[in-house]
Amino acid sequence: MNPKVIFALKVAAAILIGMCVVILLSVNKITSSIVLTVTVIVIFLPIGKSKPLKWGRVAFVLVVFALVLWNISTTDYPANYYNTGFKFFDQVLHIFDGFLKNVFDKRLNR
């Protein structure tokens, strides 16, 4: 694959992960934010042509995202506050609602 395309994909991933870090930091999910920041650094580390290191990086990124998903799943939210029928989606809405409240002093329209 073209090195410019790979670099562009890494930059896009870093931007998306950075936005997630800002949202998680605003609602005091510090552990997830730190782990995601380390993930961005690992994504940009030069590896060369070593296949084991490339697969190690992929495994690390997958484990990090699993940890972040687990951290989000431990989020407590008020009963009957969000009721979409999917508990994890309700927790994500609660986190995003906290971000909107902390940054813009607004809440989601419910």
C-alpha cells in the first residue's frame, strides 16, 4: 500500500481518537483517555517491515478499544433517564450528554 495513504489513515485515526479522548476527559473517564492517547502514540511509531510488530500493534489497538468499551459499560446513569432498550447505547448517550453539559451547558433533546 502507498505510504501516503497509510499516513493519511493514521492521521484520520488520530483525529477520531483525539475527539473521543476530549469527550471522555470531559466526563472524567481519565483511564480511557490516557489509554487512547497512548494508542495514538503507538499508531504513529515507526515499525518498518516487521510483520510481528505490525500484528502486535493491531492486537494492542484492539485490546485498548476493548478496555475503553468495558470502561464505558461501567458507567452508571439514572434509572429511566435514557431508555432506548440498549443499555450500552444508553451509557454512551449519558457520556455524550455529560460532555454537552460540561462544554456547552446544554443537554440532549429528550
